[in-house]
Amino acid sequence: MITRKTDYAIRCVLHLAESQKDVVMLDEIARKREISKSFLAKILQTLVKAGIVQSTRGKKGGFRLAKRAADISLLDVVESIEGPVSMNICAVDKKKCGLHSTCGVHPVWVEIRADVENRLRQMNFAELAASKKAVLNNKNIAS
């Protein structure tokens, strides 16, 4: 399950991927993505530690992506906030479940986990930004 914190982290990284500015102020991200500034500050600290976002201090400071948007996957952001993707702990660490060798559901959890992880790994923020732009363009054409 994607938590609110992870959802906000994804919105934040997407905002930075879409931005034409060199650096983006925390206030702008919070306002445009409807996230409280204090909560966003904590999320950004985590993203900086994970190497996804860079921060610049000072009057002209702010935040920017630490690497190209195409090189940041949804999985990178999800795992930076949540840790390994997991439907069930036994799918992540067999040592945590003594029944994995006899459990009929274990292979299902492992397969679902792998599918979700692969899909998140395939989606990068350059694609997400382009996809959003296309949706907005189509909406404007239809209006």
C-alpha cells in the first residue's frame, strides 16, 4: 500500500521533473501540490538523503532533482520512503516466515511483489511528466 507520505513524495518529485526552473522553493511545491510545508520538508530531507533530490541553501536556494528525471523510477521514490515493496513480509524475507516452504499462498505473494516492483521500476519521472503534459493538452483540446 502506498502511504500518504509516499504519495506526497511522488508528487514532489514529479513537480521537480516538470519544472523549468533551476531550483524550486519548498513553498511553491507545497502550494501547488497541496502538501503542508512542515510535512513536505521532512519528505524532502528523506529524498535528499536518498540522492533523489538536491537542496541548495540561501536566498536563491531551493530543490532540484539530483539526476535526470529519466533516471529516477517510481520504485526509487517508493523505496526511499517505505523501504522494500512488500505485500507480505514473507515475500521480502523468507526468514521471517517459517511456513514459506509449505504455504500455498507464498508463491503468489512473491509473484505479486515482483510484478509491482518491476512495474514501478519501469516508470520514470520523465515519462510521468510527459504523460501528464499529454493528458493536460488533450483536456485543453477537448474543451
